[in-house]
Amino acid sequence: MVEKMKNKISLKLIAAILAVVVVLSYGLARSYDLLAGPKIELLDLKDGQTINQELVLIKGEAKRIANLFLNGRQIFTNEMGAFNEPVLLFPGYNAITLSARDKFGREVNKKIIIINQS
């Protein structure tokens, strides 16, 4: 009789602990966007890259953002967070700055230098 009560208590304790772990895991997974902040990833261009054309297409992906800016000018993403924006380059060194801000005011900046040899 005492053995059955101990087994019931053990099963209830295990079930309660499992429920708490599941709820905490779900909460952490759902709050990842809140904790991670904005992210910018460029797809084609690399910092210091040399190209031979005046017009370049800046392509990339932005995640967890509210606003995205290219050299201070707001640009927009599609539903998946992808963007592509044409930029006219000057001969020589060109600094390109991408800034993203999330709805909590956190900001991330990505700056690359492109060398135009045309």
C-alpha cells in the first residue's frame, strides 16, 4: 500500500517536472526573436571586393527588423526578409552601410567597402 502511494507520488512528480520543462522550452523558443535582436546578412558582396561596374545590386536578408536603411535611406524587404537594392558607385572606394532596427530599438550596422575600377 505504501509502495503504491510512493509510485503515484513519483509519477506525479515526474509529470510535473516534465510539464515545467515543456512550458519553459516553449517560452524560450517563442522569445528567441525578442532575445536575439536584428540581423543583416549580405549575399553577394564581400568587404573589400573589387568590381568593374558602376551599378551594383545590394542583395541580402534581414531578420527580426522593423526598419532597414541603406546609406541612411530606408529600404524595404519582402515577406521573407530578403532585399535587393541598386546602388550607383563612384570610381574608387565606396562605403556602403546597412542599418537595421528592431521594434525594441536595438540596432545593428553592417559596413562594407566596395572598390569600383570602371
